[in-house]
Amino acid sequence: QVQLVESGGGLVQPGGSLRLSCVASGIIFSRYYMGWYRQAPGKQRELVAAISSGGITNYVDSVRGRFTISRDNDKNTVDLQMNSLKPEDTAVYYCNARYLGTNSDWGQGTQVTVSS
């Protein structure tokens, strides 16, 4: 069974940076399509960045050029480097693993708050 543990969130001022990390266990990590999602209060959860098993990345328009997703298949980790943060980036961030069209269960997420 997949277990995902996110970390790295916190409070940061606008324009600042944070690096989120997600450690996966219970899967052959290198086979999985990994994504970072976020959910702001009162809004639906959205996919903000994803990386394929082969390292191809994709971003939602609102974060492209500011966020970078990366993975380490030896450590079973997927990271999200977030730069030039804006108040509208405030949300709980989750990672998720996808394989053969099926998404994993959700972890506990990590809170990111961008505020002065």
C-alpha cells in the first residue's frame, strides 16, 4: 500500500521560497507518475505540477516559471521548489502517485502560508 509523507511547508513572506518534499513507500517509485496538488480554503484541489517516470514535467499556468518539480528515484522522493511565492499560493500541498490510471490515497499534506 502506498504511503506518502509530505514536509517542508511553513509561513513565508511574498516573494520568498520554500522547498516541499514527499517521501513515498510501498511502491516501485520509479514507475509512478508523481504530482503535487494544492487545496486552498473553499476551493477544489488542483494539480500544480507533475513529473513522469521519465522525468517529463508539466505545470499549471499559474506556477510555471516559479515552481520546479523534481524526483529522486533512488530516494523515493519528489520535491517541489517554490520561488517568488504569492499570497494566492497559500494552500495545503499534497503529493500523489499515479500508475496505470489509478491515483494513490492522499497523505496528510503540508501547509504553505504566504503572508506578510
